[in-house]
Amino acid sequence: MSEPSARGEQLDLPPVRRRDRTAPPIGLNLTSMIDVVFLLLVYFLVATDFKQSEEIYRLDLPERREGMAIDPFELDDEPLRILVRNTGAASEDYRLDIEGARGTVRDFESLYEFLAARRIDGMGGGLFADDHPVLVVPSSGTSWSFAVGAFNAAVRAGYVNITFEESAS
């Protein structure tokens, strides 16, 4: 082959191709973002405590006595009736009685002590729950202050179901 001379011969070279330079598409790499989300999910699953919160449950069990069959679900539904009577014209002339053979009281302070001692305390002692019905029964001629004094003694003792009842006599 003869070499091209510098005078007029042309070289047969392939045509030069121009590459079209287009901008690469802009996008987010979601793979690393998904990895971070899963790492956070695993972190919160490991760091979270799924135990139930601790609660205090009140459990009043009756005392066991040998030879006696006690039904633990049987409650005394008989209301505690406090009878209030006038005994004279003076402001200290009143009488408090608790219906039944449950005990005697002299004044509002001893009524409070009687009721507080018989309220269930959560340690197995007591006869009446906080919501046991307590009826204050003033006689027809009784001063209203005596009836309210008996009511206040029951409230101080911690009872919540206290009502007034009209005396039958």
C-alpha cells in the first residue's frame, strides 16, 4: 500500500460519531433510606417495654374459721341504721343508737370510732365496705343538727353511701 502523500490524498477514516451527552436522571437512592427506617424500627422494638403496667388490685378475703362453711361472695346487704333521737331541750340532749346488737355509741366521736373500726381496711379486718349503705334515721322531733352530726361522723369514717331515712314513728 502506498502511503498517502501530503499533497492531496485523503485518508479513509470512519466518520467521527458524536456522543449525545444527556444529563443523568435525577433521583433518590431509596435503598439507604429504607435501611435507616428498618434500623430505627428494630431499635424501637428492642427499646420498648411491652409489659402491662403494674396495678394494685384490692383483694379482700374472709378469715378462715375451722368447721364453718363460709361463702366468700356472700355480703351483708342489710344497711347500717343509725337512729338519732332528741332526749331534752338542751343542745347536748340527744341519743344515738345503732339498730341491731352491733354496739353502743354515746356521741358523734364514738359513732365515728365505731364506724371507722368496722370499715374494711384491706388487711382482712372490718365488716363493711366503703360503699355499704348507711342510713341516718332521725326521729320526728330531732334537731336537724343532730342528724347532720351523725351524717358527718359517717363521712369522716370513710363511707360513701350515706342517706337519710324518714322515721316510721
